[in-house]
Amino acid sequence: MGKVYLTGAGPGDIELLTLKAARVIKEADCIIYDRLAKKEILEMAKDGCEFVYVGKEDNKHTLPQDEINRLLLQKSKEYDCVVRLKGGDPFVFGRGGEEAIFLKENGVEYEVIPGVTSAIAVPSYAGIPVTHRGISVSFRVVTGHEAKKEKSQINWESFKYDETIIFLMGYHRLDFISKKLLEIGKDPNTPVAVISNGTRVNQKVVTAPLKDIYEKSKGLETPVLIIVGNVVDLRDKIEWFMK
């Protein structure tokens, strides 16, 4: 039985791929990859490598997670080196933990290769630090696409405090998110940035007060990251990538 590498591909800019991730991609016999894994990364693989696409988009999943887990098991029996390639970091809303548990339960050797998470890299490429002395001493990363449950696990009431909030995978729920933040008492003029295709050459950034952000940011292309907080106002002073 082979070994599976649960590997983070980073946020988009290929130069943010780690050296370790690049090494196992070049050694891989099979790469099982997500929608956010760039073509240039896949081109690093050796001749004869098998590629299996299991990307997930809004309301359209190539394979359910249970089947992806079973696919990893199947390929580990066929190949010595299997790379499960995920955008960002495999343990930041990447279902990597579920895959690791499944592999361990089935006796498959695996290794986790962390990736640069979009939660920090994408704001950086937009000129927005997630913390800044005198402005924000903490930040939180929140899913914008919570699994359907009777009761939400998100403590919305705690969001009224002054810290940086980063929503991943929340663009199609931005209207709900902005209304919810206003409902719990967030200042309507709180600065918000919505970043499309972060760290890539086609990156786009829209900034607006919380009360206006939904209308102002319509029509962007996913993947999208949403960042809420006073650090957004630093963009005018720090922005570097789009110049």
C-alpha cells in the first residue's frame, strides 16, 4: 500500500507553493486535485502521473466527500505516492481532517503538508494586514458556507467586538452575512473588502462600508474572500500587488 500526501497548494500564486509540496507533486504517481489547484502546478508532475479531478463548486460537486475518501483508499492500493492537492491549506476548511481520519482508520500511511492559507495571503496581496498595532490585535477565520444544521455553530453575537473577521467561501451568502452583522449591532460604516481571485494576476478588490458592500460587490468571480474590520482602511497606504 502506498502513501497519501494531504497537500496544500497555496492560495493561487504558484510561487507561494511550498518546497515540500513541489517535491511530492514531482514524485506523485497520482494527483487527486481540487478546483483551486492551478494548471501550472499540475504541469510540474512527472510523465505518466494520473490526474483525478474532484473539484467542488457552488451546488455542484464532482464527487461527494465520502467518495473522495474511498478514492484515496483505492489509489493508495494502486500507487506508491498519491497526492491529494487542495487549494490553500488542507486543514483550513479543506476537509483534510476528515480525509486523515478516514485514511488512518483504513490503515493507510499519510502525511500532511500545510499550505499558505488564503485567509492571510489574500488580504496581504490586497494590501490589508489581518492585524495591525493600535487597530486590530486579533483575527478570526469563519466559514461563509456552514453545513446545514438545526442550530448554527457560528457565535454571531461575538462578532460585534472590534477584531478582524475573515469569511472564506461566503460570497454567495454575502447579503445574509452583512445583514447578520448589522443585526447584531456592527457599525454600518465598518470597512469591508471583498477580494476575487486573490494573489492571482486577475485579482479584483472591492471595498465599501458594511451597509453597502453587498450591492457594491455584485458580479465578482469566485473564489472570493471577505474581510471585515478597520484594517481594511490601511489598503490605501499599503496596497502593492495590483500596482
